[in-house]
Amino acid sequence: MSLDGIYGPKTARAVTQFQRAFGLTVDGIVGKQTQQALAHPPYRGILRRGSKGNLVKVVQQKLGGIAVDGVFGAKTESKVREFQKAHGLKVDGIVGRNTWARLI
């Protein structure tokens, strides 16, 4: 997503995905609760091969080019590794605090 300073449909979709993934009220509004979560994301452990659920879907959507099925398999791990390498992160295929910070 390119930065254009406009709260359009893509930004609204990203906000609701973030809210859903982190268990916040899903309203598409960056209110106090969402602002706090953005400043100090409520990470719920790490994601790696074998992980499943909505957080995996968020990762898959952010990475793009893979099925968004909520299952952290070999293709998701490969995309995570590519993302980590491209962003100067430790390349381990695991979505931890630093990888989350760059994805979000």
C-alpha cells in the first residue's frame, strides 16, 4: 500500500484486519484502543510453520502472492523468509516481534 495521506478503502481494510487479528473492536476507526495497539502491538506469541488461524491470515494477506487460508505451511514460510531478507531482518521464517513490526 502506498502512502498518500488519504483514509481510503485500502486503509480501512488494513485497520479492520489489524483490529480483527488483535482482538479489538472491529469498526475501522483508529480510536483510542486501536491507537494504543498500534503503538504497543499486543503480540500473541509467534507464528511459524504449523500455526493456524486469523493471525496467519493477516500475515498471508500482508505478504501477498499466496493463498489466504489461515494455515502457516511451506509457502507461507518461504514468503516470510523472502520478506525478512528484503527488510533486513533475521531470516528464520518465523513471525515474531520484529517481523510483525515490519508487516504492520
